[in-house]
Amino acid sequence: MKIVIVDDTPLNLLLMTKLVERIPGIESKGFESPQDALRWCAGAEPDLIIVDYMMPEIDGLEFIRRVRSSHDRENVPILMVTANNERGVRYQALDCGANDFLTKPIDAHEFEPRVRNMLKLREAHIATRQRAETLAVAVRRATADILDRERETITRLARAAEFRDPETGAHIQRMSHYSAMIARRLGLADEFVDALLLAAPMHDVGKLGIPDTILLKPGRLTTEEFEVMKRHSLIGHDILKGSSSEVLQLGARIALTHHEKFDGSGYPHGSVGDAIPLEGRIVAVADVFDALTSSRPYKPAWTFERAVDLLREGRGSHFDPGCVDAFLSRWDEVLDIHTRFLDESESGAPLSYSIAQ
């Protein structure tokens, strides 16, 4: 263990250094200059500091203050050397962060037990810190395992909905990455962006509760059939709500609100503007754009130009204007996502289209 001794009197410094070296397993560093000692402490971590009070450059109190101002040194034990009659100084030293005192002239019989006691204190702190680090590693591993299982559950849940829906897995990937891109462009926190990427694929999980005769109907739905279809947002919310998982909670809100429209003409509740959760407004843009530009058994893919025109026309009525602007401002990323997650069976919309920013 490393002990730093600071005393501007060479004889005192030599005496304390010799006394310290009588303790097995100790490496001592002696400094006549407190400034030199501070520089050494800035680049290394001592296990104990012994410092004199009366010094010409900076006194022991100021030395302790500077050491304690470093977060890394807040738990290093400090012994201050003072005269017996300097009781007021001792009070100030305690306020500054001194742990114990040595009285001048140094008594060898007193010195060694006090140093050993401080080193035991240091050993206990190091052991506690190591246990805390070990526990933190274990917690991170356990948390990572939980997140992996949560992601797997979410992925399987989203795939279950895919089996009942003509929408493809590539659509799920594209719209979730579009959603994350919009959120990132809006300046939202990385934690939210990551959660949105996981939660967005569950937007249509409520279609598990829609009859095949309606869900898989190749033609246009009747008014009555569309009313049944609209229930999928409520069903999806019911499936996902009440979970302790923040991602599933986010998925529940997305399932419920991604068919709401900014002007209040959407469903299921006809919410208006900012009353629609931001995640619902984001996914609405991403989902509609990819649905339009993807081919289906009942329709060909729209061109990008036509889909962008629809987003712009719906800006402020169907869609949150800020979300549309965020989406269109990252057009190169839109094209990249579309290309990366293109189904083999999809020809996709032409990638040569560019938009004026």
C-alpha cells in the first residue's frame, strides 16, 4: 500500500518515512513540497496521506481541501500532524476531511497503531468498492439477459401478428427504423429512440383479434367491416397494457394511437394534436409511408414521389407537421432503410427520386 508523507521539515519527513517502512507491505513517498505531493496524488492513488499542518507554501488544511476536491480521493484516509495545543486547527481539519491526528513530537509507539488503523480503514473501503464493482458487473449482465429475453418476446409477438396479416416482416423492420429515425431527428433521448425501435413493430399486434374474412379480404372493406378492423388498435392496447416492461408500455400506447390523426379525424378516440402521444404521431408517419410504398396482394407499391406528396398534403391534418418534416429531412436515410430491409419478393419504389429540402 502506498503512503504519502508531506512535511517541509526534512528531519520530520525522514523520521516518519523510517517509521512507516517498519510496517510490512508499505511503499512510502515523501515530499517536502506540498505542491509536489499534490501533483503526485493527481496521477496516482495513495492509500494513506500523512500531512503536517504548518508548511510555508500551503498549510495542511488547504492541502486536505485540494485532495478532497478530487472525487477519486474522497475516501483516502488522511492523518494530520499538529501540535498538542492546536485544538482549533484540529476542528478545522475535521471539517476539511481529516480522519485522525498525530501529535508533535511524533511518538513512535502512537504512530504505528494509528497508521495501521488508517490502513485497515482503507482496506475495508477498497474491499467494499471491489464488491460494488463485482455486483455492478453482475447486475449489468443480468439486466442484459432480461433485455435480450424481452426483445425476443417482443419479436415473437410481432411475428405472430405478421402470420395473420399480409404485411411483410420487411415492412415491420422498415417502419420501426423510420420511426427511430424520426425520433432521433426530433432530438429525443437515445433511450427513447432505442425503446421506440423495439416497440414500433407491435403497432398492429391487435390484428390477432380480427377475423380472417376481414383481415385478409383482398378488396375494399365495407363500412361495417372497417368498424371491426378499427378495433385492432383497442385489442393491441389490451394485449400490451399493464406490463412492467417500459417497452411493452410504449408498445401499448403506439398500438392504441398510431391511427389517430392530427386534426382529430382518426380512431379510436379522435384525439387531436398534442393530445396524441408523440410515439403515436411518429409511428403514424412511418407506418403510412411504408404501407404506401410497399406492394400488397391487393395493390401495387406507390412511387416515392406520390407517397411524399401524400405526406405533405396530410401535414397538419392527418400527420404531425414536425414528424413529417423530420422524416423528409433525412431522405438519404429513408432510402438506405428502404434498401436494407427490402423483401426478395418486393421490387419497391424507384430509388432515384429525390426531394427538395
